[in-house]
Amino acid sequence: MRSILTLCLSVALSVNAQQTPADIQKEAIAIEGATIHTGTGEVIENGLLIFENGVINYSGKADAKIVRPERVIKANGKHIYPGFIAPTKSLGLVEIDAVRATDDEDEIGEYIPHIRSIIAYNAESQVVESLRQNGILLGQITPQGGTISGSSSVVQFDAWNWEDAAVKTDDGIHLRWPSTLRRGRWWVGEPRGYQPNKNYLKQWSGIIEFLEQAKAYNATPAKTTHLPYAATKGLFDGSQRLYVTADGEREIFDAVTELEKIGVKHIVIVGGYFAEKQLDLLKSKSIPVLVHNPHELPNLDDDAYDFVYGLAARLHKAGLLVGIQNASKANFQVRNLPFYAGHSVGYGISKEEALALISSNTAKILGIDDTYGSLEIGKSATLFISEGDALDMRTNQLSHAFIDGREISLETHQTELWKRYQEKYSRQD
């Protein structure tokens, strides 16, 4: 019976597979008349953007002296944005949470840095396809299991397979730092609510011990290969980042100080609920923070109701390099990424600063800012045209989208259903 259900599921997924990836850019394209939001804070009214062979070669005012290519997209009254970037998510690794056969986000074990998420990435994921409608064109594909869960890779969302999708493979390793508190297990008679984690010191000592052994292994030639140790080499030579999920004040302090002490070169805090309490430390070490989505309730009863809503804005104003990531286990929620950024505008930052939280800032944090994250000359033509403000769910309606200069389809299973039911309700009885 189970095999029959799996077969039916496979057939259903194949029928509604992702749109065919676009061909490489064959002609130069100009977009004229739109407002260009570069992602770096600059806004160009009545702009002109020209790209060829997947690379931007002009981004500025629509000067009549500049020679236009044969294809010109008139976009008066519209807006051009860099493709948004979704970090630290298992996109393409999980299709349906309730169906185990479509869930490949983790492996067995606690210390498994050698697990490469990229080889399990499904380029035909319908979840991934649905994100493109809101301008999310790149993502960091991240494993979720274990304490040290493996390596992530950055991909673009229009590809035949993971090899075609890869933008930066094995960009970093992901660590879940233990918490000083844990929820009481009421089903075994423990009090409800948060309780002190008596094993906290033992847990983080185990992490440091593993990494110290890994560092020693990578420092001298080994007679035999130890895959988990070998996979951490980039953390100590600076070629990889260590993404550390930590929320508490003490957890952030312990993670940064202990990891730096053993020689980890690049640390990124993921979550950072109480990062404000360690501002001096984070700023002195130039450690960026990927803040959880702001549409969450506060963790503690004493916190303001909108504590999480304004966290990204407060950390940005304090001088940290900040990006936004979606903490929800459900990958489909990632489609709201631009609206999370837009919500930050209500907490004291400009729209262009909010835009950077999901474009240029995130590109810097992931180490892909030399190519992606902003609309500057020489960078990838990964961008989209919106009818209105891309950070506002009422007006973010895409008319065109390009990845590395290739014009991608914005049709999805959801748009097909929308058209179908729009027709139904427009019929007269």
C-alpha cells in the first residue's frame, strides 16, 4: 500500500514539475523608465538598466546619448530590484513535510559537517518555484539535523539540476549552539515552562572538543581520512563561514569567544534574539547576524509585544551587518521574505535599508556580494521588475524576472489555480 501511495505522489509531482529553465541570454536587454533600487541605498528615478551575457553593463539615468540594444522593455512607473536572497533554509530538500519520501533535510548523527546538502537539492521543487513570484531568486540550501549539521550551498532558482543551480558550493557549516534553558517535559512530570539546562556546559564543551580535534587533524598530514574532521578545514583557513544558531545573551557570548579562541575565522550568528545585549562584542568582532523573521511573538513574558518585529531594524541602526532569514520549519513561508523586510520600515529604517536586509547585506554575509545582491555594473543580471513596492504585499506584482540575464517564467502551479478559479467566479449563473 505504501509503495502505491509513493508512486501516486511521484506521478503527481512529475505532472506539476517546475517550469522549464530558461535558455542563456542571447541578446542584450534594456529596461527603461523604471525606478531602479540598487540594493545599496541608491534610488535612480527614470532609470535605464542594460545587461548582456548575464552581466549588467549600465545602471543609471536614462540618458538619451546611451545606445539602446534592440530589445527594450518599457517599464515606466514600475520598479527594478535585485533578486532577493533566502538564507539558511532547507529549500529543495523538503517538498511535503508530512511525506517522509520528500524530506531529505537531515542525516543521523550529531557532528556531521561532512554532509553536503547540495547533492540532495531538488531543482524542480514546486516550493522553490513559488518563491520566484515574490522576487526571491536565490537561496542558501541548508541541512537541519544534528548539532553540527553539515555544509550549505548557495543556489539560483532556475536550473535543471543542482550542478546548474550552484552559485557557491559548501559556503559554510551550520552549528546549533546549546541553550542555557530548556522547556520542561510535562509528560514526564517536569514543570512546564523554561528550566535551567543542567547539561549546557557539557554540551558546548563537546562542540569545542570536536572542533579542536578537527583543527589538529587538519594541521598535520593524516595517514587515514576522517571525513567529519576534514570537512571543517575551511573554518580554520577562512574559506568557509560557521553559521551559529544562538539566541541568548550568554549563548552568543560563549559561542563567539570559544569559537574564536580555537581559530574559527568567520562566524555568523543566526537568530540573535538577545544580540542587542552583546552589541559591543559583535561589533568589535565584525560578526553579522541573520535575524529570524519578525512576524513572531516574543519569547519571554516581559518582552514587548513587538520585540521581534523591530529586532532587525534595531540591530541595523546599532551598526551591525544584518540580514533576515525565515525561522519557520515550513519552507513555503519563505515567500513572505520581502514583507518581513518591509515590516522593518515601521521601526525606524528606510525602505532602501530594509531592502538591503534581503539583498546586498545577505549577499555580503554569504560571501557572494561580488556577483549578486545589488544592481551595479559588472554584477549578475539577477533582478526583477515589480508593478509597485516589492516590500508591500499589495503592490509586489512581478511582470518580468531574470536570473543571470535569463528571462524566467513566473508561471507556477499556484498561478494556474488562480487563473482557473478566477474564471470560475467570473462566470454568470
